[in-house]
Amino acid sequence: MPNSPSRRQVLGGVGAAVVTSALAPVARAAETLTRPDLALTGRVTDLGAGWRFALANPDGVTDPDGRFARAMDPAFDDTAWQVVDVPHDWSIELPPTAEGTQSGSGFFRGGLGWYRKTFTLPPSIAGKRVSVEFDGVYSDAHVHLNGELLGNHPYAYTGWSWDLTGKAHTDGRTPNVLAVRAANPLPSSRWYSGSGIYRRVRLVVTEPVHVARHGTFVTTPDIAAGRGTVRVATDVANDSGGAVAAEVRTTVTDPAGRVVASGSATVGVPAGQTVTAVTTQRVDEPKLWSVEQPVRYRVRTDVVVAGRVLDTTTTTFGFRYTEFHPDNGFSLNGEPMKLRGVNLHSTQGALGAVVDAAALEHQMRLMLAMGVNALRTAHNPPDPQLVEICERLGILMMVEAFDCWRTGKLEFDYHRDFDAWSGRDIAEMVHAAKNSPAVVLWSIGNEVPDASMAGGPAIAAELIAAVRAIDPTRPVIMGSDRYRSVPAPGSPQDLILRQLDGLGVNYNTAQSIDGLHAAYPDKFFFESESSSETSTRGVYQEPDLLNTGENHTPGKRATSSYDNNLASWTFSGEYSLKKDRDRKFCQGQFLWAGQDYLGEPTPYDVFPVKTSFFGAVDSAGLPKDAFHLFRSQWTTAPMVHLTPMDWTTHRPGEPVSVWVYSTVDTVELVLNGKSLGVRKFDRKTTVDGRPYLETSEPAGDDKNDPSGSYTSPNGGTGKLHLTWTVPFAPGTLTAIARAGGREVARDTLVTAGPPHAVTLTASPRSEGGAMSFVTATVVDAHGVVVPGAEPVLRFAVRGPGRVAGVDNGRQELAQSYQQPTIPAFRGQAVAVIAATGGRRPITVTATSPGLVAGTVTVPGTSLGQRNGPGARAVEVPAPPEFAAADASYSGAPDTLPSAMLDGDPATGWSNAYTKQATATLKAVSRPRPRDWVSLAWRQPRRVGMLTANFVVGATLALPDTAEVSYRTARGWEPVRNLKVTWGTDAPTTFTFDPVVTTELRLTMTAKSFLRINALSVS
């Protein structure tokens, strides 16, 4: 790895400043733990600051030596424990490792952890009800107060509350100790889950007569008819010793805070019981909540007993109505629209599972920029803050419960707790989000194996009933991969579908979704998972192939961004877009996935490939080409995008396939001032009259159609991109989009020179959180991004902030995210900057040896945490990368370059691959026209001959041509006086004038696959 920091650099200079800024807040926080008075802030008090944490066992969920057997005891000595603020994820703070982990978890460990929070409560709350609420702990939380077990909550993705009344000390002197045991046995999740108290914790203090938890349900039953009726059902809990007559007053305010309606109802509430009071009020000419204008109202609820207000709560809601019509599709407030959705797991890249409102909003604004209007919370209930963000930004939500039911997918997943807990957990899911206008669908599961088992229909019936018992206003559905053909009558799939309001299908062909629609005309259908094409930002391969093999060479494990790397069950983005576009009955789709996430790194299963490839943006939040493909179909403002996003790393004269995505029908491509021609999309119309842009040509993307191409119901075929083949020449490549002859958008690529500087840009910090996202870009002397630049970047912070994490979007990355250094990838990297509290500006600097440093300033905020993500970062410099043998491309995991050096003639390097067929594409195994292999040494050596043992067979042959080059300070140079002696039953030798070098490369062209079982020099 170039410019890897030495140990001396890490401990001195800038590195020392980074270490100091990380440790100082911990020391200050430790002092505050000796003064644990809890400053109550009204009904709800945040319990995020000042916890102690110990990782009892990172490799299992047992306490082998019993050191933590009494960790719940108030007298237990926790002074040596780490000081942390929650939300907290201990897994992301550990270095990734292949030992004892799996690719599904991103090679991060789980284990057993303990948290302790010490606090005192004032005498003023004596006689009141005190409870503690958790939004989520991963997982199997056991919570103790003052040594007493309050209870256990296994599921990681739902919140819960425990009553502390009578158990907590309220004399203002005696400390209370809240102790939480959390366990993450591996494997427990198919993707990275994180570990620990990763969502918020709060203390709730009320009078004995109060609004129950989740005790307000606001509906607008007449809004579809134009009437602004607001029905508020309030659950009043009476934990006093006698019956009371409680008056419930509800006041509706508009977005400006003006009172627009009010109501009241009085109910008798017996001691120890909860009674529901219902008020109905009417708002004149209410403004509707929509994706364009997410207008929100509020209901203030006062519980009054004997003229005294005992409790007050505020609930946000919106006026809106939806319809999921089996034939006409989805509409919001009577306006037809497609669900343009994405799937997102509940992790935040370098932050791991830590929930921060600003990070969530940053992610959702990226999705909005792509044209997204809907989110599926794959595959679990969301954090309440995400629901609030979506309703504020105008993003519809499909809120989902479980990734499995009774039958599990992994040894330690939710199936172990399903029977005992699923009823409570799905009820909590609905209660937590039932008032949000953003939520339009409840999902009872994803790809659950029980859907095709005899017990499945009964389980589905129980879950559906549990949802409808709380909220009968929204459809209940599930997402499934078990409906790729029409179910047999009476089968489990058939019986479940007949109970649901609709169905989300995962990876169905156009023909199969048509079959379902015909067989179940009273049900609505949509794609709960679509596409799943895999890509790496800035990597491109064989654009003329609709599906490509993967490169298995260590350090080069990446997939193509030409929308042409597909697993056996997946589809290209273009196919998925066309399939949904053409079917009015299809409610829309949820792309898998909106962003790369930790874990599940299909198509690889090898360390250190630790993030997924499915996202339209990478794990750092940097858009890939897929982002622009979907943007071209999901937005209407003029835009144009060039693929590849690189006009630098090509050979002179190399034919480059240039794709253009655009919302405009006419695009001209210009290279160095010379027009390369104008291409146009044809204007077409769906059979129900909706316009769209598409070329008219065979796409070859559907083997199920007689034409071999996906064919629209209107008979058309085509592509969603324009194509040029351009011989590479350095300079400026520009795509100009024109409408009516007038330029409306352009995209430009410029050939970059050598790296010169680092520039920094900061995204505006979103509301309610502590995180800012700073993008570092390596540029040449003219400010052009250098796409091949991968220098190690060091981020440093001055002011009330710290580096919370770093990422570069590269899926194959061995280092930890929680440290201040990272190599750029394709010229870019991102630092997440955490505010630590304080209004002073935060200055971020990125440096790299030999480059001009970059600096940017972001505002401070009082919302920061002293001991949140990054506060315990331990920098572990990546070891210098060295490969004795390398290759441009390896076709399989067992044909790597190192196999040329192992002395075993049965093994060897090869570029041969076979890509499985998909549901729409045939298998592919096409020889690559050009590849290279190389040998390297740590010290320069003199060489004059290269010997290669080529294997020849049915699909293997000798190269057609071969070139030998050697590494110099100026780059690669050809050897002189090369002579080749080809051998079929003997080694092939390449002799040349001797050179002194550290690396020798053999570049080959061929019409067949190549295999070398031995490579040596002399």
C-alpha cells in the first residue's frame, strides 16, 4: 500500500494530536461518573451519556472465568471499564478478522458485553411512576436495576419499557445502577448487525395517572372524502391506589403551531387499569401530507384529574390517504404514483449499527437525490428516529418485522425466540410507528422459510391478526421469494397469500409477476426486492456482456459497474426498471439495495471482502453508476451521466464503451471539442398511456421472451442508456443533453494528471444528530479527480469534534473503520466527523505525504457526545501490501496467482470462469481478450528470462501474443530484444536483455482461456 504510515508517524506529529483528542474526553467523562446526579428534563430524560462498558468475551457469549458473574451488583467495581455514550456498537470498534467470523457479519466479532449506568434520582419524584425505555439492544438484553433482574428482551429491533417504581432509589443520595447484559452469538444475522445498546435509552417519569406508553393513536378517517376529522384514541393508565375520573383534552395544531381543533372526553379509570378515551375533532381545509409536501400536524394530549393536568404528550401525524389497487396501482391522496423504493439495513457504514439522526438523514437525502420516494426497513422494525426523518422528508415506508419465523436461516437468529416473542414484538413494531403518515405498509416477514411449510398459514394468520388488532387502517403484506410461479391451490403459499392484502415479490421475472396478477386478481403486487445487480464504484468490465465473471485476484476483488454483474437470482437494473414501468398493476419496486452495507458480500465469500456490492451508492455514501441509472428513470429534472466515471486509466487507442444515462431524449458526445455524434432515445408510451424514453434495439436481456429481449406489452424493446464506442484519447469527454435544441444538462470527464492535492467538502449536517460527512478527493494540479489514486489519507480535527469513522467504499478492505487513516479508493474517501459538544467550529484536515493538504470547517453543535463513535479508536496501520505473484484477473477462487508459485502442477493461475445462468440470462463463459500476470520481489534483482508453464486443453490454449515489461520509477516499460520459445509439452521461455527491477509482467492476448501452473524468472 503506497504511503502507509510508519509506527513513528502514528505516535508522533499529527497522529499524537489525534490520540490526545480521543483520550481527553474519556478522562473528562470519567470525572463526571463520580457525580452521577441525573438532571431530569421533564417527562423524558435521555440516558445516553456516561455509561461504563466491558467486553466480557468477543468470541462467545459465555463468561469463561466468571469475572462478570456479579456485574449487575451495585457494588461491583467497574472503574476499569471503558466510558461510553450510547448508542454504542462494540463490534464496529473491533478489528475485522477471519478468525471465528463469517462474511455475513462482515468479519466482525460479536460476543458478550456488559453496560452499567450509575445515577441518582431526586426526592421530588417520590410517589411518581418511573420507567426506563430502550429503543433497541443487540441482542438478548438482560436488564438489572440495583442488582435485581428487571427482565429479558431477546429481539434486537423492538423497543420496550420496564417499571422502576419502588425499585429505584429516589433520596437524591443513594446511587442507582442500571446494568445491561447483551449478547451477540455468531451467526445470528445474515448481514452485519452490530452489538450492544445501539439505539437510545431514556428515563420516563410521570404521575400515577398518565398516558400509557404508545397510548395515543391518531387517525383521519374521512380525509379521502375531503373532511378533516381527527380521531384521537388515548389510553389512560391509572397506577394510583384509587379510581379516578380523567378528562382527556386533545388540541390539534397546524405546522405553524396554530390551534386548529380541539376536543375532550372524560373516562372513569379504575385503580390499576387502563381505559381508552376517544376524542373527535375537525380541521377545516387540512393540508395533506405528500411526498412533495410532507405537511405534519400535532396533537397535544392533556390528562386532567380534579382540575390538575397530570400528564401531557405530543403526537405528530399527517392528513393523507392511500390506495393499493390490484389493477390501477398505488395512489397517494388520489394521485397515481409508483413506489420508487429502496431496501436499507439498519447500519450506517463506518458507524456500524450506532443510530445517529444526522447520519440517518444524510443517508435518506442521498436516496432522495436518486428519486426515491419509499423505504423498506429490511428486515426489521426501524429506529423511531428513522420514522420521524422519513415523515419529515416525505418518504413512504414499508415497515417490516422479521427475517424468519419459526424456521430459522442461521443457528442463532430469531427463530429461537419466535414462538414466545413474535406476538409482542410485532405489536411493538406497529405501536411505535402507527401514527406516522409515512408508514403505508406493514410487513410480517421477509423470505421466511415457513411460507412454504405446512405450519406457515397459521403463523401468518396470527401475525396478521396481531397487526390488525392495533391498526386496521393499513395493508398487511410480506416480502417473499417463494412466489416465482403461481402457487398450487391449497398450498401454504396460496393459503398465506389469500390472507394478506397484497404481496411483495423478490426477484420475479416479468412473466411470473403477470401470472400472479392473473391468478389473484383481488390482491395487489409489487417488488419488495428488485435487481440486486452488484457493482464496485469506478470498476468496469466487458460492457458487451450482460453478465460477467468476478475477479478473484487478491486486492482486485470487485465487480463491474456496467449493470452487468448478476448472481443467479438477480436481474440488471435496466430489466427491473422496465418490468415495473410497464405494469400499471405493479405498485412499484424496492431496489436491493439503496446503499452497500456491512456483511453479505455477494459474490465473494473471502476475507477481507466485508461489505455488500448491491448498493446504488457505496458504503461511504459515494454514488455508483447505478445511482444515476435509477435517477434517470425516477426523476424528471434534466440530468445526464457518463459511464465509465473515468477518462484517465485507459490505454491510448483502447476502445471504450461510453454509456449515457439521461432524463433528456437527445445527447451529443464531444471529445476534445470534436463531436462524436448525437444519440437519441425514442419517445414511447406504455399500454395505459404513460410516456417514457428508451432506445429501440434488441437488448438481449430476457431468454424467456421469443425475441431474446425483454419486450414491453406495447411490443417495444430497447435500452435505458445511449452508447458510443470511443477510442481513448487523453483530454475532455463531455455529454451534452439538449431539449428543443437547447442545452439543459452536461456531464464532463477530464483526463487526470499526477496526484497533487486533497480537497475536502462537507455535507450539511442534518437535524438532530452529531455526525457530519466530509468527502476527501485526490486531485491533480488542475483540480481533476485522479481516479487511480489511492494514497493513505490522514484526517485530523481541531475544535469540539473527532473522527468517528472513515470509509472509502471499497468492499475489499482489511482495516477497521474507526481510525483516522484510510487509503483513498478511486480517488476518494469519506470521514465521519462527530461533534463532541460546543458551538465552536470544527476544522477537519486531510493530509497525505507529497500532497497539498485539504481543510474544511463544519459547525459545532451542543448535541455532540464525548464518548460516542471514534472516542476509543485505536489506529492499526495496515501492513504494506506485497504479492509475490499478481494477475489482472483470476477467474475462480482456486486459480489465484499464488498458485503459480506453490510447486504443484495440479494448481495454477487461470482467467477461466463460468457464470451461472440467471432467470433471464444464459450462462456465460467467454475467454478474455487480454490479461497479465506478474512476479515481484521486495528488493530489486537482475533478470533476463521468464519461464511459464502453460496448460493446454479443451478450453485452454497458448496466448496469441505476449509482451514482457518491467517496473521502473517511470512506470512500466517493455523489455528489449524479447524472444519467445513457445512450448506445449514444455515450458515457454521469454528471454530478453537483462533488467534490474522489483516486478516483471507478462501481458497476453488470446482467444481461449489461459492457465499457468508455474511461473519463474532467472
